[in-house]
Amino acid sequence: MPDWNDLPGSWLATLVALTAVGIGTSQAQLPLPAAVAPIGADLFKQQCATCHSLNAADPPRQGPALAGVYGRKPGTLADFHYSPGYAKADFVCDDEHLDTYLADPQALIPSAIMPYKQKNAAVRKAIISFLKEQK
């Protein structure tokens, strides 16, 4: 291996110049793929379907069926036993409330028994858009 001290004095200048113009770096790099927006149906299946059904005729799971949840007052599905905080919920499930709920259920409905907390706003938005379509 050569000793850097034995090289001509301009080696550092040459290295800096080559790096500055991008020799060997910019040509070899591939562009990053475009980000793919999350798909609500896939996210629901992956993150929600274990506890929630989309079919109102299905028996309740750990959570209530979510068909028609958008526009409905929380805690009002007849065949599901909700935690006490839902009785005090005085709003309907819309974009704003569902977004807050999915980010931290207990912040919106104290005593809500739902361990899911989604910090990613894009994921919440995709799930909410999907739930809007479920009648």
C-alpha cells in the first residue's frame, strides 16, 4: 500500500476536484423510486381486520363491525359491548374525529379499549378514506 506522504503534493487537490465534479458517483447512482401512496383496503386488511369486520351481519370480534362507521356516532352499534367512555362521546365519526381516534383512541375517548395507535398521518388518511366507502 503506498504511503500518502510519498505521493505528489497535488494528490489532495486532484481528489477534491474529482469528488467535486462527481466522477464515479453521480453516473452510478440510480434515481429513487417514487413513493407509493398507502392503499386503504390493504392497510385495513393488515392492521384492522383482525379485530374488525366490514360486514354488519358478522358477529362482533374484539372490536365492532366498521361497515357504516363513517358518519355514525361512536358506541352505537347494537350488538357490541363498548367501554364506558363511548357513552359520553358526543360526535359522529368524520375525518377529523377518526384521525384523532386512530392516532390515539384514549385521547379522544377516555377508557377506550383499543390498543391500536397509528402515528403515520398518511396511513390514517388512507384508512379513513377506505372506511368512508364502507356502507
